[in-house]
Amino acid sequence: MAGRMRVGNRSGQPEVVDVSNRAADRRRGSSESDEPLLSVQNLKKHYPITEGILSKEVGRVRAVDGIDFDVYPGETVGIVGESGCGKSTAASSLIRLEEPTEGTVQFDGEDITEYDSEEMKAFRRRVQMIFQDPESSFDPRMSIGDAIAEPLTVQGLTDKGRRNEIVADLLERVGLSASDADRYPHELSGGQKQRVGLARALSMNPDMIIADEPVSALDVSIQSEILSLMNDLQANFGLSILIISHNLAVIRQICDRVAVMYLGEIVELGRTDEVFANPQHPYTRALLASIPTADPNDRGMGVELTGDVPSPSNPPSGCRFHTRCPEVIQPEGYEFDQQTWRRVMDFRQKLDDGALNVEAIREMLLTEVDEYETTEEVTTAETKVRLRDEFDIPKPLSDPQAEAVLESAIENIVTGNEDEARDSLATAFATPCETQSPVLEQTASGQTASCLRIENELPPTDLEQTVRSD
Amino acid sequence: MNTTTKARTDSRRGDPLLTVDNLRTVFDTDDGQVQAVDGIDFTVHPGETVCIVGESGSGKTVTSESITQLFKSPPGSIADGSVVFDGDDLAARSEEELTDIRGARISHIFQNPQGALNPVYTVGWQLIEAIQLHQDVEKDDAREEAVDLLSRVGIPEASARLDDYPHELSGGMKQRVMIAMALACQPDLLIADEPTTALDVTIQAQILRLLRDLQEEFEMGIIFITHDLGVVAEIADRVVVMYAGKVMERGSVYDVFDSPSHPYTKALLECLPGHGSLGGIPGSLPDPIDPPEGCRFADRCPYAIEECRTGAQPAFESAAGDGHEVSCVHYQTADDPSVLERVGGDTASESGTQRTGRTDGGTDESGKQERTTGGGRRE
């Protein structure tokens, strides 16, 4: 089929040209020296937390806290991370759906953060967005033909006949038929709606598509269909794609490069095959290990992350992942089994956060042991044992020196001297991870990653070896 | 591995906890009667996890809701069949009798914990309500039990968390609270409908492990509804594969994953993102009001022959493995199932190598190809 597509040129006059020529033109025009199409530098998006009648700023949610990455023409880049890591905010602030707090976004050589509203309108024609929920991205009372044609109308194509022509062409390109133009969103399945979403995004003949969880709301059997459609469209239209997903399998199927985000920062960035085959950051390893494989003989996850993502309004000091990292660096002068060390760190953090509630532990013992009538009767020794149990810390620790430090701290906690316990643990069990912030560094296996283990060239932990590489 | 499989099977030799026999659940609509679940059979033994897997629209959720008749009636009703729970046919029970069983002997957890918790009451209040609803205990005792339950599902400092409102907890914590609530009366059967779908992978891993541990502790039967085959492989003892209201294949998790027999199961395994075919399963579910004759999957099946489109859904035939059964024409005695292997169905036998091979090679190559074409155009 001769792909006749509309190109919105800079003067805003629509014209119809052959797609393959157009793609070739674009490549000549914008990438003769392999310049990135999109270049994000130090992008930050903070939301102020305000209080009182004067809306005084009392804190900031650092949703995105200084990220850098590039997207090259014709390339697919993925951003992956748990919910709350800032990946969606990164997408919406880099095209200024929300104003970024800091940083620059270069698109085709121009800084779009400097654009006025007229220039933004032209820019938004070149970058289109697709959202997770195809259900809510369509007007239920607008036929899908009209929905696809709407951006054309907005951008100034007044000829109805030509609009219909373009709509019919687009529908066929996304695997629907031209006659579907008269149907309404409720008549389509989720997968079909996401196809229409793609058609609508393509109607502007964009250079780039940003897709925020494009297949998360769809069935597995439909997911791969949509992803392979995106792949085909990318090849045919010469598109760059930025895809945001929490699903590593999706990223792996479609992306050339991937950025792993944690708490507003990129912790690992590299070619998808390299990152998946040889993950360098402990967080990436933990994420990969958490995916259940479709093999019942391979059960039981080697690494399990404890706890939830901390709040971005008060991110942990040093390496932001140190509060959950299974491979957190051990303190000097003590010998720990890595897993035990992680548990001792969990215990320390609880204490530091002031979230360790000895009274609650006594109450728990009260419910378990019938003889006790009030919490005062619960013995210190029993509380101490229960406190260790709560964190699965073995008694005694294998290293007698470490055991002495821990035991005296627990004693202090149970007898009410929490501050003393906090200080003694902080001095004795200090880890560089809580004070030094790692930076993204080139690693031996190709990608960049930010981890103090890499910076200090520490040997890999046992955990690192257990992570499946498939 | 074989010995553990054997041990599991042996422990199930006793009477099943739940026997679903020829269950048909229909919904009356203006356009006609939707046959959501159309004559399915399966059993759940104590201490066993049965996963019901299928696409949306396959009838897996309606199946789970049919057990204690949670669906809205009318329009929904059980048109035929029996649901025998501990010797008692639930399909014939009145609404009041079912209310006594729900939450007490059979508990449910759902996909969206946010929607299942009341936002205006504390977690503790809701848990205590659930405990007092089915047990005659004083409030203080109920509170103690609530603390105990929350700590069992891995919520730290449970007694302090009792006074939190649902919005103060993360998604994973909320799902833990839901599980605690479901366990409040030590149910014999837990029905979990996509309990981890709304959670991140890291949290999903925590919840799956928790369910496994709790099952051991409480000796519950679990019916686990999911569309995620990775989760099935992680948690199931036995698998029921559903399509368009019918069971296509059932058997132990090892048999179903190691030698998937129904073409639909094969297709599902292949279309896991990054695990094989990039095309998905072409076509869509058949009309649930007027389902086609023959095998429900025939229209989308690459191996369909004429016999597939006539008569009823093929009767179950044994496939590889003990209790592994498949509803496919090609397994009927007169036919030869190896046709499925020959016509490109070789993924089953060498799935392991194929999967990894395809994923890495696939992504890599398409990337390179694009760059080369791009370069070519530039010249």
C-alpha cells in the first residue's frame, strides 16, 4: 500500500507526501551526525508540600531528581521501575505537560524548556503521547474516526475528505479496517482501542512517541500483539519511542536501551540485552529476580526486597536504595553473613526512623502469653528475644564482636535508652552506602550503573551470583 | 523434583475439599443469555493451590464467584451443575446459608485492595468487625486476634498499624490487610482473584511467598485466579486453563508447563512478552451469547480441522502425566496428537532454549536491523 501521510511542516501547512521519503528526509535532516533526537539533562520535578494560609513550603516531593538520558532517532528507550519511582512524572515533565523544576530537554537540537506556547504547540505535534488506560483516553460519544481526525483538525487540516482519507489509511496501518472509523469506543476491545490510540498518535506524523504503560491494561495475548505493532510502526515511520513500564518483560521485548529508575534517579542505563544478561546495580538484579518465570521447576525467589519504596519527600541519604538493598556494603571490622547484615540494617533503620515500637512488641507478647495481664509484667529478656525475632536476626550473631554491639543496643532499647542505642549502632555498624551518593559509572559489561560496590570495586556478593540471568 | 511432585500428589489422595461438577453460570442480558461459565469441572483438595488461568472474558472470575454465588442475581444465576464443598452442595443453598459460609469457611481476596477496604474506618475496626461477624468474642479478644493476624501476614508492629486508615498504607500492605481479613476465621478455602495484579513485581514476590507460607500454616485449599503464567508457575500445584467458559486443559503445574497439550495453552505460553512469538494469538473470543459448535478455540487455533467445528467441546482425554487432561480433537483416540508437534508446535519440547534464544536474539536483531535500514536510507 502506498503510504500517503500528512506531514505537518514548520509553517503549519499540511501536505501529503510519501512516507518512506519522509522518513528518509528526517534521517538526513536531523541525524547526520548521530545526534540524539531527545536529550534530557539533569531533569528535576519537585512538588512543593505547603502548609498554612500562606502556603509556606515545608518540604518537597522529589519525584524526579536529576536524570539524564538520550533517545536517538529510530531508537526505543524504556524507563522501568516500581510505582512511585517517578517514571511517569519523568515522561510528563519532559514534554512539559507538567513544568519541570530544573534541567533542560533538547529536542532536535533546541531546548524545549525555553519554548513559548506557540512553539510548544508545534513541538507537541512532533511528540505524541499514549497512555495506559485506553478506556478513558477516548470520548465515548465520538466515533473513533472523529477521535483520530481531531488532532488533524486542531492542527489546521480543514479538508474533510482528506481527513477521512488519512483516517482510513491510519486505521489500516494499525491493523483495523477503514470501516471501523464509524464505530464508537465501547464497541472495541481494549486491544483495539489501544490500536486506535496508536493511530491517533500517528495522525500527527510525529518524530517520537512517548508511551506510558501502553500495554499494562491489556491481556497477555494482546500485549505482545500491540508491542509488535509498535515495533512495526517504528520501522515504517522511523519513529523514536520512549516507553514507560513497570513490566520488565515488556521492556525486554521492545527496547533497544533501558533506564532503570529508583526514587527519582536513574540507577542503571544501558543496552537492553546487556542490562538483562548482566545487571550491574543491585536494584536491577532484585527487580529481575522478582519476575516469576514461567517455569514451575524454577520456584522461589533468590532475592527478595524488603519493604516498600521510601517516600520521595524524604529520600534516604547516600545511596537511595541502601534502605532496601540486599547487597548493602558491610561495616569494616565485622564479619556478617550478607543476609543477616541486611536484617541488622533493617533493624537499624527502623530505630533511626523512630519507628521501633517496643510497647507494641510487649502488647504482642501480652496477646500470646496468657499469664500476662498488663504490659508491665512482660520480662525484658522476652521482649529482647521477640525484638530479634521481628527482624529475623539470629542469636547469637556469628561474629562475637558484632553480637556484643547488637546485644547492648537491644538492651538499651528495651530499657528505654533508644538514643544511646541509635548512636552506638550508627558508629559501630556504619556503611558507606548511607553517607556517599554513588554516580552513574561505566561498567565492565557495557552499561552504566550507580553503585558504591562498583565505585569501590568490591567483590560480588553471593546474592549477585544467584540471580538468574535468563 | 519428581519425588516432591509425587509427595504432593499422594497427600491429595483423600476426599477433595471442593468439587465443581458441570457448573454453568449464565447472565441474562437484553441481547440474550451470556454463557459465562459453560459446564466446567475441577476439584480442590485441602492444602492445595489450584490456579485458574485464562484471558479476560474466559470466565475465570465468574467461576470463582459462582462458588459462593458472589455475582449479582439477577441477572446472574447458576443454570446447572453442582459445587460440592465439604459434602455440601452450595449451588442449592439459600442466600442466608451462603452468608454463613462466606468469610467463615470460604474467604475471598480481590485484585484491588483499595476498593475492598472502607476508607472511613481504621484497618483495626474493619478487621475486628470481620472477626466478630463470625465468632462470638469480646471486642478486646477480637482486637488481640487482629494484632495476631496482622503480624502473621508480615505487617511490622501490628498493634500500632491497627489504628491506621487504609490510605496510610501502601498497596502491598493493604493487600496484606485483606489477606489477614480473609484468614480471620481460618477458612478451609481461600479464593484469590488476581491478588497481585495491581502490585509491583517486588511486592508481588512478597505476597506470593506469604500466601505459600500461610497455606502451609493453615492447611487451606487455595483457588488462585490469574492471567499471569509466571505467577501460576510460581504458586500452583494444579492448573485449570479456561477459554470462553470451558476448560481446555487441566493437570499438575509441572505437566502443564513442561508439556502443554492444548493448542491454546501452547499459544498462551508462547505469547508471554519476551518469551517467544511476537504476534500474540490472532482473533478474539467467540460470542458468549451464541457460542460456536465444536471446540471454542477452533477459530483461533492454527491446528483446527473440520471435526473441531462440529458437535460439542471435545471430551477430556489424558495427555502426558497423571491427571493431566486435555479437551482437544487431536487427542481423541482416533487421532494422533503428534500433529500438534509437527505443525510448528515444537516450542513445547524445547521451550527452555527457545524462549531465551528468541528473546535475546529477537530484541537484538530487530534493533540492529533498524539501525542498518536507517543507515541505508541515509546514504
